[in-house]
Amino acid sequence: MKEKVISILFLLVFGAAFLGAGIFLMREQKHLKEVCITEVLSTVIENKKRTVKRKKHKTSIKYTPVFEYDYNGKTYTFQSGISTNPPRFDEGEKVQIFLNPDDPNEVYVPEDGTTRTITYVVLMAVGGVILLAVPVKAFKK
């Protein structure tokens, strides 16, 4: 009985964590879309290379674009939160981005939106499935 309670609590905690993370991140993305209303043309100045360690000593390479843009006579840089392989953009490529006019360091990259949305939906789906397993586990004899 004690093990059953522990496993139910485990499922509740992890299900809620996944669901909560997905909801939190989706709301953050929505906030960026709402406040980043000034469109500017940026230049991809670098695709930062990073090595991601995988299981059994395997690694993969991911590239994160770094954008440079001017706003009100000042130059800013912004590193995307999305890394891919191959790189999504070529160095020197011009990309439309949106910034928050009250905080030009706060940026929304429309091309990041699809990848982020998929990630959030997957997190919420996993959380939902785990939470749906709780009643099954609870009433299973």
C-alpha cells in the first residue's frame, strides 16, 4: 500500500511539473509576442557551435544563431534560445525580429515560435498523460 501511495505521488509530482513547465513556457512566449512589437532587421553574425553530450559517449553538434540589430542609434546582440543542426540561418543572413521598445534586449524571433510551440505542447501532453495515469494507478488492484 505504501509503495502504491509513493508511486501515485511520484506520478502527480512529475505530471504536474511537465504540465506546469509547458504552460509556463507557453505563457512566456505569448508575453514576448505581446510586448515585442517593434520590427527590426537583424543580421546573423554567428552560429554559436556547442557540443551536446548524449548517451554512451556520443555527442552531437548544435548551432545557435546570434543576431545583431540597431535600435535608436545603438547596436544590440541577441542569442536565440533555439539550437539546431544544421544551422537555421546562414551567417550574414538578414532576419526580421521583433523587440520590446521599452527594453530592446527583449526579443521575439518569429522563426523560433514553431519549434517552441511544439516543445511546449509535448511537455503539456507528457504531463497530461502522466496525470491521467494517476487514477489508473490509484484504482488498480
